[in-house]
Amino acid sequence: MSITTDRRVSFYAALYGAETRIDEGRKSYMETISSQAFTDFLRTSGEVLGTVNHLPNYTYAKRTDGSLLLQSDKKGLFTSSYLPDNEVGDYVYTAYKQNRVKGASFQSVPMLSRTRPDGVVERESLYLYDVTIAIDALPAYPQTATQVVVRLKQNYEQQLAMFNYQKMKLGL
């Protein structure tokens, strides 16, 4: 992650092919993200927030207003934006200068997954909600310090994401 003197923040929210152990209560498994996982979503105009610690009230950029750039390349899901000149932007900028930024993250709902023969769950399609800067919190992907997939636990949010994904696939 980098933040320039003009307050441009850039980072990879996800690295493709990096395997990590995911612990969900009593369930634990290895997971990786396919290089095509965000392709379908990035073709839509769906909202994605740039947040701090996945907190919507700490939003520093939005995809729909053009302040948040998202793109997929060979390495992963890249994001870039300018930090606003407000309380949230100042908080991120100060935390970065104080070395309190621990990594980056994203929040999504898996739309399509497969379990490989080696038992690793590969996320092939994801519905993206946010990309976030982790301040004073450790990411779940310590080997990259740039990935955390947060599973939404509420059925409603998963059903809504599936509905939106199906609409997207049908071009509605």
C-alpha cells in the first residue's frame, strides 16, 4: 500500500492465487481467489465503497461517483483513489504516516466456487461490496498482508447479492 503526498492511496485488495486458511467458527479450510473472480462484477456499475476496517460510516471513496478506481490485472484486484480532505481522509493519512496501516481487505459474497482436488476452495466469481484499509487490525491473509475476504453471515445479504448477480448476468 502506498499513499503519496497528494493523498493518493493505492493498493491491491486481493492477490490472485494466494492460499490462506479461513477460520469460520468450527469450520476451517484453505481458500484462494481465481484471476477471473471479479471479472463479471467489474463489468457492472455496482457500488463498491472504499472504507476503513469495513465500516461504511468510514467511507473515503465510492465507485459510483468515480472517486474509486477498481481494476483487475494479472496480480490481483487493484484500487486507487484520493483521500478526501475530511475526518476520514485525515484519519487514514495519519495512520499511514504512523505505520498503523496493517494491510488491505475486501468484502464480498462468493457467487461461484469450486473445491480443487487438493481440497482448496477456489473463489471463481465474487460479488464485491467494499475494498478497505485495515488500520490497527491484522488481515486474515498474513502471507500477503493484503487480503481478507469477509463472509457476510446474514442470509438476506447473500440472497440480495445472488439476485443482483443474476440480474447482471441477464443484462437487466
